[in-house]
Amino acid sequence: MAGTDDTVADDDALYVLTAVLLTPARFPGVLGDDYVAACSVLGLEPYAEGYGLVLGQDGDGARWTVVVDDVSLVAVAIASWDCGMEYDLSPDGGSVVSALPGWPLSLAVAAPGVPAPHDPSPEPGAGGPAPLTPPDPALWGPAQRRLGADEVASQWATWRGQIAESEFAQGPAPVSGAPTSSPDPDTSPDQERSAGMLPVESPGRDKRRTSGPHPGVRRALAEARAYVTEPPPPGRVRSAFAPGGARTLRADGPGWSLVARTDDIAFVLLDEEPGEVLPVGRGPELPGLLRSLDELAVRPLS
């Protein structure tokens, strides 16, 4: 596609590498807990129609993120690429909202025949936003936590397959964040876990013995439950297609992210637990919570 902003040379070209949607129902989690926050990071108004983000390089190899308001065009391109089809994404110049230096996401590809990806050099004396940068994978914080939750959602079958059914509650012990009774002193930690009184460790983590569900998981589920009575900003709870008539839910809040299937379990990621994915068994309360969240969630139009 041709250069789309005065910041990108008029006689140059932007080599498109990928694109993502920025809508209330679908946006890169690294940008914020909800659609309004994500738009704020990019200096955009949170219009209900949303935007498309086109990531590419100019002729000098510089990274650019071009924001367009032609959401349908970007959606068609993404759908085509997901199906393994070629699609020449070339937004009309009139649909360009802004061109931002850098990329908000890490890309493993680069345009052929141009220098390696790098941030564009600022023009002398010119102001403007700092280049967008992806979160540092060596660190752990809100952006990495949301990125991890997005990954769990996209690879649900892989993560779910690592959790045995016997690890979850089958009895009356609540596992959706409500307080549990004190454990029987004669009950072993393994028995507690199978009764739903302990969160299951994510694969490869050190075994930790606690007397109940992780307090951060309790807090996350309690705050998610509060969304039912006090709806959060658009995009804080999102619902997407899942096989078998179910829905995949993504919800975020201060310090936590939740991924769930309405017909199955949930996973919680916490700022205070770097790199950990904490499964939550279905139990007696989680199904109702997930149904309620799905009812208020934002859904893609197609």
C-alpha cells in the first residue's frame, strides 16, 4: 500500500506484514484491560465502530502502525490470512486515521528487500508520540499478563488438555472464589485439591501447599462477579465463538485476567504470580458466573 501519512514518505511504500482489529469485542490485550484503555494508549477516541491496525515497514525498514477506520476491510484480510489465503490489504488513504511509529506487538516476520525492522528516526525539532513497543517478555506485568491470557484463549485445547478432570471439585466445596471452610487437619493436600479447595498448579510450577484457593483468584472472581451488577467499560468482558455451541470468555480487571469456556473451566492469571496460569474448577458456582458474564459481554458482529 502507498505511504499513508505525511510522516511516511509520499514516494515510499508501507509493506504490510500483519493487521489486527481494535474494536470493543476484539483488541490486542497488551494495550489495556478494556477497549477504552486500549484506544487511550494509541491516542484514539473509543468510537463504537472501532479501528483496524495495520503493521508494516517503510522502504527504510522502519516500523509503523497505521490506524484505519475501515474495520470491515481489515477483518476480511485477517479472515483470509487465517484461512491460508492471500489478501492484498491496501486501505484507501481516506480511511487512514493516523500513522504511529513502532509496533505494539512483537512480530517474527520482516519485509523482504528492506533493512531490518527498526523504529523510525525522529525528525529534528518535531514532536510526536514515542514509538510503540511490545512488552518485554523477560518482565511480568499487566501487559504480559493480558498477553498470556490471550494466548491461553487462542490455545484453549492445549492448556485444557494438561488439566485432569480429577483435579477439580466434584463435591460442595466452592471453587469460584467464595470462602471455603477450614480444611480438615486430617485431610492431605492432594485430597484437598481433588475436593476443589486448592487451585491446580499450572504445568511445571513448583508445588505449593495452601489452605484454600489462591487469594488472588478469590479476588479476581469476586470482581468479575461484581461486573454483573455494575457493568464495566466496553471490552472489559468479551465473548467469542467456541466449538459445541459454547463461548470463550475473556475478562480483565486490576491485576487479573480470566479465560473461560462457558461449558467448562476457567483460568486466571495474576500480576502477583508471574508466568502462572491458575485453573479454576467448574464447581457449583462457576457455571452461573460464566453465564452472567457471557450475557453482558461484548461479541464480535460476525
